[in-house]
Amino acid sequence: MFSTFGLSLSQSIPSGVGESANNGCLCHGSASNSTETTLIGLPTVFESNQTYNLTLRIESTVEQTNNSQGGFRLLVDTGTIEFENQSLAQQIDGGWTHTSQGNTQRAWNFTWTSPPDNSTSAEFVVYGNAVNGNGNPMGDHWDGYGITIPGSSFEGILIQPAVDQPYEILDYSIIIAGLFTILVLFYFVVK
């Protein structure tokens, strides 16, 4: 109901977000195909103690109105992460996220040093949001990406992470409004 009237139910957090974003950027509008989050440079198979140069990139049709462009939540279950520019990212609640300064872009460079045991696998889950800079979630869109990378001596079944993109309150309000309209039309047709 609030989203139907264009009222903001929550505020964005340009300084980064913790575990509340482990299942998506729920304070930033809705999951959308107009936004794509990718990790560039991931190997198909990793070697032990190897450092890989990666880029987390968000591409979107969302245009920003000020310096705020987007943010991310990155979860990696093994290995070591180090961002190229440490003023753009920070570790919160066991994962990585943007800082206020890092909120002014949609790409972040970092290295991942693989674990010493190449008979394991590494799971990467990232959620990225593209913001329009108006200070509320209306008009922002996000996307999630997840992949499991095997070590070169990994034996077993790789289980890919589930990156769910649940419906947002705006989606529910549109569905409810549509159902209500159908019921009203049905009432007048039957009457």
C-alpha cells in the first residue's frame, strides 16, 4: 500500500550493509533483469595459494541523479580477499560491502587468494545494486550472482549457490491491485 503511494518504507545505506543483505539488496527496490552483477576474472578451476585479479561489476539501465551509483554485498566462503583501493570496500558481518566512497561507482577491483587446499571448492555469492541517488529505494534495482569454483584436485559434486531474488513490496502491491481489479470487474459482470 505504501509503495502504491510512492512512500519509502526504508532508506538506503550508502556506507555499506552487513548480513541483512546476505539474501539480496532488499532495501533497494526490486530484483530486476535491467541490472546485471558479474564477477570478472574468476577461474573455472583454482590452484592452491594462487592470487586471482577480479572485478565486481554492476551494469544497469538505472541512471543516477547524484554521485551515488551503487553498492554490493560479497560473500566468499574460503580464501582471502583484498580490495585494490581499500577506501572503497570494507568487511562487515563476515562479508564485503562498499563504503560511502565506494558507493560512487559500479565496479570494484580486488584480488582473491585461493585456499591452500585445492581439493576443496570456493563459493562466491554477490549482490549488486544500481541506485538512482534519490535517497530512497524507489527506482533502484539489484541483481544477484553465485558460483562455486572447484580446486584443481576437487572430487565430488559441485553445488551451486541459490541466489534467490524474492518479490519486493512493490511487486506484491501490483499483484494485489491487479487481483482487486479483477474481483471488482468480476463483481460488475456478475451483477
